[in-house]
Amino acid sequence: MAAEKKDARSGKAPKKESQPLIIAKTPAEEQRLKLERLMRNPDKLASIPEKPKEWNPRAPPEFVRDVMGSSAGAGSGEFHVYRHLRRREYQRQDFLERLSDKQKLDEEYIDKVKENQKAAEERTAKRRKKREKLKQKKLMAKKAKMDSQKEEAGSEEKSSSSASEAEEQEDDAEVPSFIMGKR
């Protein structure tokens, strides 16, 4: 009772219920715990980390003031300064080499993609040409068939005009080809 009054007087919010400490044993369980924590308060915005920026070395100095040589008089601390400068310069050169390698790989990839597209277009054009040729061949065969049928029909009409009149008379007396109600 006294503790509640004390919390109320101090103006502080009462403590939240402490959650039991759960240690994730698998990555899936870790992901599940993160999702549960996010879903406890759905109104709160979830922070999405941005991609870290790529490391860039410091630019080499334009003018070096403390030039050290191998002459006598260099102090014992000068070697450490030289060592750090040398390390930084090697890092910078290594970075530039990796950058040029990456650019070279990107260019090779772009060239390879262009070659693949060109090859695909050539294959497509070849197949299209083959399809068109086949289509033309079918069309020509169909025209030839139609022409031969017309020629046959034309020659039959002339020779069988009297025969067709006899057939018409027979058609009138012909038995129907189907009978209603039978299966």
C-alpha cells in the first residue's frame, strides 16, 4: 500500500511486468522472438536498418610536411608514424585494386548479358523464319488443293450435267437417313 502511494507521488509510471529471459537456441527461434516482440505493440514503428556505406580510404595527402628519410637523426617515434602511413597507403592501394576488379567484373557481366540477348534474338529470328516458311508452304499447299478441286469440279460439272438431273430425281425419292424416336 505504501509502495503504491510512493509510486503515484513520484510521477513515474508503474513498472512493466518483467518478461522471462528466453535465450534463442536456433535462428528460427530467434526470429520468432523478434517477431513476438514487434507484435506486442503493433502501433510502434519497426526500425529497418539502412545498408552500411562502403568503406572509403582517406585521400592521400597532397603535401607531406614531415618527410622522413633514412638519415641519422630520425627519432624512435618516427618509425611508428612511417609504419602507420605505409599501412594506410597499402590499404588505399588494395581498395583501389578491388574497386577496379569489381568494375571489370561488372563490365564483363554486362557484355555477357548483351551477348546472351543477341544470341537469343538470333535464335528467335531463325525460328520465326522457319515458322514463316512452314506457314507459306502450308498456304501454298492449300491453294494448290483448292485449285485442283476447282478444276475437278469444273470438269465434272460439264460432263455430269445430265447425270446431276437424274440424281435430283432420285434424291426426291430417297429414304431419310435418320428415323425419329429410334436410337
